[in-house]
Amino acid sequence: MRKSLATTAATAAVGLGLVAGSIGVAAVAGPFVAGAQEGGSATTEQAGHPRLRHAVLSAVRTTADTIGIEPRALLEELRAGKTIAQVATDNGVDPQVVVDELIAKGNARIDEALANGRISAEEADRAKAKLAEKVPELVNRTWPRLMAWTPPAG
């Protein structure tokens, strides 16, 4: 059961836009990230779960690709105090496009986990509802405690 919940958290994290480190991990994976505070960001130690790291990297890449910039450039903008929505607008992209893409990718991962039997239909429904609720919030907030995390090149 715990593995199933961890898988749900990791797949949902992709769509939540866990851009730059473990921003928003507490929104979905709170029980699996010791010490994550609501509205805060997790530390490197707290984001040590391999699935969460993979989800974060995937979300960074998806967001940056949707906006049309490099992941490192996205992180620099976020560290400078901008929201994902501001970065998108500055680059001529409607923030809703970013929200829609993150939700679509997250839903696809959730559907994959459901099809592979890693989560139940009820868990998938809850994760999808959480995505639709949280992604717009995450895209429109700043990350004042953004951890110093840089995605690997490539």
C-alpha cells in the first residue's frame, strides 16, 4: 500500500509542476517528504526519493519546453522571484498553455500507473483532481525558498 501511495505521489508530482527542486512536493507527497511545510519547498534531503527527483526533472523540462526556454533559464527566472506564469508571459506564451500541458502530462502518467496496476481507479481519480486544483496555484506563485538545484544537462 505504501509503495502504491508513493507511486501515486510521484506520478502526480509531474503534473503539479514541481518546477525547480521539490517545489510543491508538500502539495502531493507531503506524507512522504518529512518536514515539508505547507507553502514551502523541500530541501535536497527531503527530496531524496528517486521517483520524486525524476518527477521534478520531468516537470522542469515540460515547463521549460512549453515556454520555449532551457530548464536552467527557467530556474534562474524562478530564483529571481518570478512566477512560472510571468516567465511564460515574458516569453510570449499564455500561462494557461503551461497549466494545460502540465495537467495533460500528469494525467498521462497517472493513466499509465493505473493501466500498470500500480494505483487503483480511486487513487487515479484523486490524483487527477489534485492536479486540476494545484497546478494553476503552482504556476501562479513565487518560490522564495527555492532550493539551489540544477537539472542535469541534456
